[in-house]
Amino acid sequence: MTWAPGQRLALLLFHFPLPFRRIRSRAAKLQARVGHLTGRFHCAVCDRRVRSFNPLPASYRSSYERYGWAYRDAETLSVEAYSCPLCGASDRDRLCALYLRDRLASRVSGRTRILDIAPSEPLRRLFLEMGAGVRGDLAYRTADSQRDDVDDRIDVTDMRPYQDAAFDVLLCCHVLEHVTDDRRALRELYRVLSPGGWGIVLVPILLTLEAIDEDPHLTDIDERWRRFGQDDHVRCYSKAGFLERIREAKFHVRSLGIEHFGPAVFARGGITERSVLYVVEK
């Protein structure tokens, strides 16, 4: 009996479905990666070219619109180019990576102690890759109050297991909006940072807010979405209010935006023109 090519393929798929599905899946992923090689955009986290970035997940956008949270007024949020299709890095991850790659590469010799609170997986991989690339001289440590995939289970408002000046570099990105007492958390960050040390602290900022909108005791989920942009947030920051709290904790802070990185770098990295990286120093 003679089988047409399409019939033979159908029979193979019927009798051996899993191997062929795996092959097709791998082939599709390989084709996507090859296609990205000619892309005009660049992810600073995985250091690869991409044809485009993925938009903000529809679930977030629909929730923002349902509850009326003004996400279009957010300072650092690339709605149309939110995540890297290859490594998953968000636009704020990519903004951090632009600075981290440059500053860590230019540091003097010696072991650098890094604390990453509530780490994003793409940035964690970047730190591990950078540590391996410089003979392991990055002492990288992760912490979170709830996650199991970190080195230390620690509350950012009470980090007594860490001694004073225990770290030279710290990252605390999109954490403070979750904690009841962000002032106490900032004081703890200052305490564990070594003199001359530096860090990156980022929070959700709405540029239309004149003051921080907060209520740590609010339990109504709908109201949290409406006021703070997420069901587990207890505040939304204004730009002036955030900078004031950073300085209250005795940090020096630098606001690095498009003037620092350049329009071409932001455009190629899928980062909005009004995005800002906040670098704190002790």
C-alpha cells in the first residue's frame, strides 16, 4: 500500500507522539532563537539581540484597567516592550543590567559582597555568570522573607543575622511597596551596607502622584489594586516621596535616566524614555 507523505507523517505522529512533539518544540525554539540573531533590539541581561520584546502580560493590563490604576503614568514600565523573549528579563531588569555590567566591570580587585533581596531570576543568572567570569570574586547572596529558592529567609525590616557593613553592593527592587514599614527597611539596608558601598533601590512610582499613597492596614483587595496597582502592595510612591524616604535613611541617591545612558541605549534596550535607575550610596 502506498502512503502519501502527509499520511506517513500522520501515522508517525499517531504511533510516536511524544518524540515528534519534542522534536517540533525544539525546532520551533531553535528557529525563534535564530530569528532573533538579526534583531535590532538588545537585552542587557542575557546580552543577546532580539527582534522585539514581549508586551506587559495581558492579565496585568486588564487588572490595571479594571481597577483604574494609572499604569500609563508609571515612571519605569515599558508596556509594549516589557520582557525579553529569550531570558524573561523585565524592562527594570534590563535597566539594572546596563548599570551593573559597567560598574562591576570597573571595580578594583578584591572580593565584592553582594546582597540581592527578592532576586529576579534573570538578574540572578547574570550575577552568577559575572562571578564565574571574573574568577569567582563576586560573593553573591540572595534573601527573601517567604521564598525557598534563596540563601537566607530574612525580613528586610529586621536583618539582624547580617552584621553591620556586611555587604558592598545591594539590590532591592520592587520590595519596599510590599512591607509595612518601609522606613525601617531602608534603615536596615543602610546598616548592612559598607561605607563607600552602593546599591540599586527601585519601587513603583506614579509620576502623577504628589505624595506617597499608602495604607499598610488596608485589606480590601480591590482597593489595593485601585490605589497601589497590585493586591499585595501597601503603597504607591510619588517620585518626591520616594527620594525623601531614601534620604531620610541617610543614603546619598543618584537618579540615572536617559541623560546618563543615552537615547540610543534606551531605545535598543526597550526601555522607556522616562525610566530612571536610583543608585544609593553610603
